Amino acid sequence: MDEGRRTDSQYNVEELGLGFVRFDDGLTLDIIEAWAINLDKFDGSTVFGTKGGLRLNPFGYFFSNGDMNFDATLDIAGYDWRLHSLRDDPDAYDSPEKHWIAALQGRVGLMPTAKIGLNTMMISEGIYLSDKLNREVTSDEVRERSISSMVEV
């Protein structure tokens, strides 16, 4: 961390964390966790597969069929309008607060946010453990050494 920023803010945390996660089914995920990086923005999340790719913001879909390349964009505003006009309980997913209220009203089930949070923390702990051991680590190693995993969810 920049020493001047550390002194002024009195924060003692990482400004940037990078990691690469490989899942059992072959899926891989790169992670960038940053709050004070010296960069104006990240260009958004992308998903790549053997049959196509997605850019999430701005949304784009790309794939090849033989020698023909295709790409498409999505009218997010139009989709959002139709979603809110035609679907049941779409407002329940507009924000965490609206989701909580809709769940209290019995319109939707609660999302497992504690489990999602714990799994996210476990991935971050794995990145730190990998750095500490200077090697790739397994999910079992992360669970065995994790302080976060001592909590039952």
C-alpha cells in the first residue's frame, strides 16, 4: 500500500488482490479485487467458452460458426422494461433491500447470502494462502487452514 495513503487513511489493507481459480469441471475464473488501484476502470467481466463468449458490461455476445463470426448486443433498458412489465415479482431482484422485503412478504425465497459470502471469502483466503505458500493450493487446503470455514452456514 502507498505509505502516504496508509498514514493519512490509517487503513492497513490490500489495495489490489489478483487470483486465478480453477474449478473441478474445467471452468476457470480470474479475480481482481481492488479499491484503490492506479487505474481508471476495469473493462468489465467476461465469460469465455468453447462455443462463444460474453462481455457483461457493456453486454455483448460473440461466437463463431465455421468460418462465420457473429456478435450481438442487448438492449438492457428494453429488457429491463419488459421484465418489469411481464414477469412476476421482478422488483424483488432490483436491490438487496427489495429482495429482503419481497422475501418477508413471501413472494420469493431468500437467497443463500451467507453461503455466497462465505464461498467468496474462501476464494480470497485461497489467494492469500497460495501467495503465502508460493504455489497453487487446493480447495481442501483452503478449507483446512481457513478461519472463515469454522463458521457453519
